[in-house]
Amino acid sequence: MNKTTKAKLIVFEGPDGVGKTTLVSSAAEFLRQSGVPFLSLSFPGKTPGTLGELVDRIHHTPKEFHLRQLTPLGLQALHIAAHLDAIETRIRPALLENTTVLLDRIWWSTWVYGRAAHVEENVLSALIEAEKLFWGNLLPAITFLIERASAFRPEHNQETFDALSSLYKQLSAREELRSAVVRIANDDLQVSEQTIRESITSILSL
């Protein structure tokens, strides 16, 4: 990374259904109004013609690809591949061009959802280590962990949602030793948006 760049990597994490997409959109609008060049992406991604889009489709509609079985380990390996592709082709170039990146999910979700699906921890950690190596010294300037007692959209039952939330809390406690983590209790949208805008204002020196 160019030492003179002011661009930052800003990550949003949390279980499905906690409002990440809404908060990313709000942050994007704030950057737009502030005149900050930015790129908003999600992992694995939905941009047409990318590996991320293909992995997203395989994840959600495996029958479309005539897949009779997709194991949790295989799925997370595909996610890592999509992440590596996006880092190389979009994220790193954007940051080098002084464009801030808003990223909906990072490898945290690979770890949380993999562990929730009982993927062997040593194998999962080895997959994630490949992504960490590729990120190199490029750490998020801030990671917003979005939390709720229950999901807006019940994509999982409450027991699964609670298990995912617990895994995210464990991981955030570990990762906040490496880079800034802000936990957002997303019970009041306006409060959540204001907290995020204040944090972004601080890290970008707006």
C-alpha cells in the first residue's frame, strides 16, 4: 500500500438479517455527500461477470449448477477463492487509487459460518490463513460488528442465530487486538447510522 494514501478499508460484519446492507448503503450515501471516492462491495459478491457472483449463485441456488451436494467445507473454500479474486482485481487497486472501500463481510464470516456448520477448525483456519496472507499488512481501518437480539429477516432459526452471534462476539474479542472493532447494537437505525458516520468521520479525518 502507498503510505500516502488516505483511503481506508471499512468492513461491516454480522449474522444474516441484522441490517448490514442498510447500514452499508447509509455509509455509502454519507461518503457520497462528503465527496469521498469510494467503492462498495460485498463478499463473495454480486457483480455480474465475477467469480464472486458465481460463488453467490452456487451458494444460494446449487441446483442451477446440477450440484447434488455442496459440503460446508467446499462452500467456504469457494468463498475464500472469491475473496482472493476480489482483493486482487478490485479492492487492492481501489485502495491504491485512493478510493475507500466499504466491504460487506470479510473472512470473519467464513470462520463464523464454517464453525457453525462444524467444519474442522484446523482446516478452516488453514483456508483463512491463505486469505490473511494475501491481505498482507492491509488491515481494516475499522470493522463494524452489527448485532441484534434477533434478525430483521429470519433466515435462520433463533437457536442458529444465537450461535452465529456468539461466534462473532468471540472472534471480535480476538480481532480487536489487531485492528479497531466497533460493535453496533442495531436496535435504532438512526443511532446506528450516527455512530457509524462519526467513526468514519474520525478515521477519514473528514
